[in-house]
Amino acid sequence: MDFFERFFINPLSPREEYGHANTISPMKNGDYLVSYRVFDLIVIISRQTGQIVWEYQNPKLGGQHDCQELENGNILVFANGLNVANSGPNHSEVWEIDRDSKEIVWRYSPKKNPLLFWSPHISGCQRLSTGNTLICEGGKGCIFEVTPEGDVVWEYINPFHGSHPASPDAEINWVFRAKRYSQDSQEIRGRV
């Protein structure tokens, strides 16, 4: 069976980029974790065989971004919440998915008003060594850290604006993704 016939496409999503993979993340065992936004689908592809060895499809992901394997083997993902039918007003969440049960075992959504957390595109998340989660709400240019209980530790809003790609008269402060690096991480070691 052809890959794109095996999984359903979100009926509310655009068709021009239906095969678009927005994240390809290497895993500890050498396999690849891949996010297909328009399919609301996350898969693990075997590096050895090229075959799908695990899949998770949930229409409530709503065009997810930045899936990644956690130290415990679970999957962390920014669920954008775009084009989610019958879910009420649009809102985003961050999910931790248990790979074995495929249950959402942790989720971030603002305690007071979930509708304030909404980025229909871009965005990302990162589990930190402290157990907290760094979140980039890309469409609002907002980067913040939350505790496992969902309390916001700090927040930064990008003050720099530029032209919107589709509407030059509009200004945006989007941030595609944010990552935290420790001073001894290989990405910045010797540069700070």
C-alpha cells in the first residue's frame, strides 16, 4: 500500500503540500521520527529497512511541529491545533505521548484561558534537564518555560518585527523555533 493511501488526510487542510514533512528527528537507536503536518501524523521510520515501525495519527494534533524523542522513550510534540473539527475555538497544546500505549501522558495548556495559547503554524517545544518544558509559540513570537505542573517560569516576547511574507503592510514577530543550550553542549561549547 502506498504511504499516502495508508493514512487519512485532514479534510480541512490544504492539499498543495499534503506530503510535507516538517520535522525529521534522529532517534537514539538510529531510526527517524518524522512529522507529517497535513496528515496529523507522527511516524518512526527504520533506518535499516526504510519501513514505518511506529505510527501515531490524531486529528487533534492540528498540523503539529517539532516532534522529538524524550529520554524516557516518549514523544514530545507541539500540537498546533489547526483545522481541528468539533473541538471548539482554536488553541494549541504541547503533548507528551507514551510510545507504547499511544496515550497523552502530559499536556500543556494554559490554566486560566487555553484560547490564549494559539499558533496555527511553526512553533516548537523542548524538555529540559530540569523536567521543565521550553515552549515556542511561534506565531506570537513568544518563548516561555513551564514546570511539569504547567506553571510559567519565565516568558519572552520577541520585540523585533518584520514584513509578513504574504502581506508586506503587516508586521510580524514570528519565531520559528527556540532551543535552550547548556554552556557545555556541543552546539556552543567554547563559544560562550
